Amino acid sequence: MASTLPTSLSPPPVPMELHVSNRQKLLNSIRQHLSDASRPHHGFVLLQGGEEKSRYCTDHLELFRQECYFAYLLPADYAVWMGEIKPVSYFQERYMVSMVNYTDEIAQVLVDQYKGSGKPLLFLLHGVNTDSNNFSKPAEFEGIEKFETDLTTLHPILTECRVCKSDLELALIQFANDISSEAHVEVMRKTKAGMKEYQLKSMFLYHTYMYGGCRHCSYTCICATGENSSVLHYGHAAAPNDRILEDGDMALLDMGAEYSFYGSDITCSFPPGINWVDMHKLAEKIILESLKKGNILVGNIDDMMVERVGAIFMPHGLGHLLGIDTHDPGGYPKGVERPKEPGLKSLRTARQLQEGMVITVEPGCYFIDALLAPAMENACTSKFFNHETIDKFKNFGVRIESDVLVTANGSKNMRKFLEKHGRSKLSWQGHHGHSTKPLANT
């Protein structure tokens, strides 16, 4: 059946000035840091791009995606250029840089460009990602031992540069949100009982690539129906979106496209200066109040908050920074400690919100037996549960997720298309004449 949704979107041009300004932002930040530390302003920032990888022992090359810090500064999206061999002048003009050299010339070029005394200083990227606990890999090249290297300065500065987005970056994030929102509406309109979960995913991928030129998703698509909706990271290799959607099922669809490295994971509002931990607690409190109204919980809400009952129903954090990475870095800079309480320890940031940040807002409510069972037996928390009612909701979950730009005066919801057209799901349900309904599209 032909789509009834007109596609008014087209992939926007990606101005190279975006990455020129990113590079200048980094240089200004490093110079300021060196001045504050009374260090000389000399040295080279050296990052190494990603590498194509083959599938295990075969000669099949996996789809390449550039390393994120490198892409922030220089958006080269192919590891190996096929077809006509381009001269270095082509890349110099394309990426708006002053010099282009081959990788086997690195040592000599750096020596030739160095104007100081002693060994040239190289600022290398080395630091931990606070979401994955993995370390970025410093650049390597033959002859690097001839240089002095600094492994501590670059990472926190470059990470902080990525936290607040420029207008050019926001335009790409907005398009990723627009095309993803449009795709979600298409999925809602076409979904019906009897479909496999992966068919919902395929409709999303088709729409974002066909109409948006989005070759990559920001993360592994989650198309969870029925009892799968209570699995937080459903859709991985061990749970490959393959359940059949049954009449009456709920569907939790977590999918976001990426455009020119900048991603979507979808949006809501709050003013700058608010602590993100307080926002998480507010979401928990609203969930607890709703569960009490539904006769699932009983007792005093404040007492439930003290005993962290909200974390039983929302074990993940309220949201995360979004940009080139789905979980963009910078959530825990130096001086910002990760909370240790249940639920709050899952927050991917606890810092104050600042103008220019893009952050996801994704409250959810899940009935996960592995969390409910011990809580209902615990002397401190069992009194809050209506044991007769709660069994009806086992293995069920919902989540609503949006992407929000923090502005000087409040916020901007970047999921505007889905907010405008999402109500069409009501007519969609009536048109197909069954009760299956997508509960959250993110």
C-alpha cells in the first residue's frame, strides 16, 4: 500500500564550515588551558581516524563509520577511497584545511613544521568514556618515539567542546530528528498484528535511508512487543527483534537515524540551571503517583522515594547527552560525581544543564520480575505493593523518549514532526480494526 504520508524532507547540505569551527573551538580551548596553566603555546594535536575492519577471518569489510572525536574535527567518512585516486589538493579543498600529507610522512612533516626548541610536543587523545568505561586509543605512527607526548590535556578539553552544540551542528541533529520522527509515524501507520518485530525495524530503516540519506542508525534498533517491552536493551544479537506482534500487544520502538555523524534518540523541555538528578527524581515521583492512582502501589509517596521504590520501575537514567555519539561524552567531567543510589547511579550525567546541550528525556515504567520479586519480599519495601494487582502487569514496559535542546530561556523539543503527527495513530488503529497499539516511539 502506498504511503499516505507526504515526505517534505530532503537531506540538507553539510557545510564544511561546521568542522572548521569545531577545530577552531578546540584550538581556542587548548590555548586558554595552556595560558591558565602557564604553559607555552606550542605543540600539535594529533588524532588518528578509524580503520576499516574485516569480518573475522574473511575479506568482507564491515560498513565503516569514522571514529567520533576525529569526525567532530574532520568528517572523512570512508577509510579507503575507491575509484579515481585523488590528489592531496582535492582533500585540502574538500575539507577546508591548509595542508594535506600522506600518513607515512607524519614524522617529517611535524619536524618541519615545528618552530620551537627541544622535542616537538604532541597532544594525543587518551581518556575514559564514562558510559562504556573504555579508553580512546592514542594516535600511533612510525617514529613517534622522537616526540614528546601529552596524554592528559587533550581528552577532557575535546570532550567538553562536544557538549554544547553550534547552530550548524544543531541543524544536522534537527534533521536526524525530523526524518526519524517521520519514519516512526510511517511505522505506526503500517504496523498490524501478525508482523514480525524486524518488519517494523525494516520500515524505519527504509524510510530514513530512502528519504533522508541516513546510512547509519545512532544505535541498535529496539522493536520490542509484548513481554519484550520490559527488556531495556532488547534488539541485540541474542534478542534479534523477531517476535510476532499479536493482537492486543503493546509495542515499544526505540529507533533513531544518524545524519552526517549526528544522531537522534528523540526530545522534551526544562530550563538551563536545573540539576539533572532532580529531574530524574521528578520523573520517578510522577511514575509512583500514577502507579498509586492505579492501585498498584499504596502508601506515602515521599516514603517510597526514600526507599528508592521508583528505581524498581525505572532502573535506567532519565536521559543522556546526544550528538555525534548516541551517548555523547561529557556527562561526568572532573568534579561531577556519579550518584550511588539505586536508579540514580544509572544516570549518564549529573551535571547542570547548559545552553547548547542536546539531551534525551526518556522516562519509562517497567514491571521486571527480577526487580519486583526481591522488592516485594523486602521488609522495607513490600508494604508499598498491592500484591494482588501487580501480577497482572508482569513482563510489561513502556518508555517515551525525546531529544531536547537546552536554550537560554528554556528548551526546544526537536521531535516536532512526531509531536504534530503522532495523534494519527488513533485513526491508524481504527483503520486496521484491531487493538494492537504502539505505546512509545522513541
